[in-house]
Amino acid sequence: MLPNNATVDQALIPQPDLCKWIGQTRSGLDKLKKKDPTFPKPIKFSESRQAAAYYVVAEIEAWLQSKIAARDAA
């Protein structure tokens, strides 16, 4: 659920939900991030290595659209 003043472009998704959304395990997501430098970077609200990672939904959607466009162009 979005806060009252948030827009869809600002919506964040936690890493576990992102994994479910794109059909990857956590280790699979880590491999994807290392393999593809265009994958969106996470946002963390703490300097801790173990801090929860969140992703901007609009950035993930744009990344997915670019992958679809590249597939269709081939």
C-alpha cells in the first residue's frame, strides 16, 4: 500500500517481493545483479550490510521493458 502522497513512480518494493515478482531466488537475483550492470540499484536506509534492500518499482519496470524490447528486436 502506498502512502497518501506517494506516486507509483516512487513506490518501493522490498527485495523478497521483487524476487517473487521476477521469479528469482535471492541468490539468483545476486547473480543477475552481478551479470547485468543495467539492473537497477537498491535503496538501503542504513549503512549496515544487512540492511533491507528496496527497489524503485518504476526502475524495475523500465528495466524489464528494455529487456523485452531487446528480445523483440533480435
